Amino acid sequence: LRTRPLAYRVFCLGAFLQVLICLYSMRGVLLALLLIVAASGSASESYRVDFEVTLSKGKKGSFTVEVYPEWAPLGAERFKEIIEVGIWKAARFFRVVSGFMVQWGIPGKPSVAAEWREKKIRDDPVVKSNERGTITFATSGKDSRTTQVFINFVDNKNLDGMGFAPFGKVVSGMDTVDAIYAGHGETPDQGQIQSHGNGYLKKTFPRLSYINSATLFGSAPKEEV
């Protein structure tokens, strides 16, 4: 048998070592990819939030929102963040327009409202139409969403073309949403709410319905959406 030249054998050994090094390096890449896939899967799972509310003096109710990240991933993520931090306790439903929508989301404490007012998120593309029962972030312009959301009382498909992207819908308790006090319409001043919080609303608009608690639950059962 003829022996390969030494230089050739050294070359082959070097190539083999390079292959081993590449494979070893790719372990980290593969692991990172697996983590990204796992995180993406978790982030795309729907979840539910149960709201307990006071509709009027001595009258309470509840409703449940199911969130679908595939509709609006940034909105779904912000909504979960808000619920986990708990800034909506005692928040008032300050804008209620019959035949249109109910809006809330400014924290009752002015210091908290000021902090979150600066935490803007980018817009999501509109994937789902603003149908009755869907929940959507309010905006004041491009990439301006913070903590204010609204639930559509009726089909408001005209909002789709204006960039309002629903991220979930009410799956139970829509009768409670319909019963939220609407007597003040759009009268409460958002600037005053931001500056003076619930003190302003309790004094000037004492009949407003408000949130007692908002509780996050894990992955929601699969439903037709």
C-alpha cells in the first residue's frame, strides 16, 4: 500500500478539525434558534383576562377578554404587561359613547399615569376588523399607543382603515360591558384625568363605572375566532 504524503495527511486533519469546530460552534446557534422558536410559540399563545367591575353603586358585574397575539402582537404584549403590573385598579370607564365604544385605561394615580404616558409602542397592522366586542388600543397618532383601550359596542369597520388594530375580544360578559355607565358620554377631560386622576373623576363624575380587578389567566382554550 502506498502511504499518502505527510502534507496531504496534515491537510485532511486540519479540514477535519475545522469541521469539528464548526459543528461545536453551531451548537450555540442551534440552541439560540430553539429558544427563539420556544419563546415565539409562548408569545403567540392566546390568554384570558377576567375583569370585575362596579357598574353603579351597589351593582357589580364581570366580563372576560380573550387576547390573540396573532391579531396584534405588540398590542397583546402591552395589554399583558398592563394587567401584570396592575395599573388599572379603580380605573374609570371615562369615555362611553352609546352605539360606538367604551374607553378606559388612564391609571387613577397621576404619577403612574405620567410614567406610562411616555411608554409608547409601535403600531400593529390591522388584521382583525373592529367588530362588536373586540378590544383595541386607542391612539393619538402614529406609534402612540400607551395604556388606553376601548371595546366596540357595535361593528366599527370604519376604524380598520384608520389603523386601529384589535388584539382580542370579549368572550363572556358582554352584557356587563353594555351596562357600563354612559351618562357622561365624552365629557370627562382626559387632560384633567392625566393631571388629577381619580380625584377629579370622583368629584366631577361620581357615577362612572370602574374596574375593581383584572386577573390574567394562562393559555385560553382554542375557540373559533
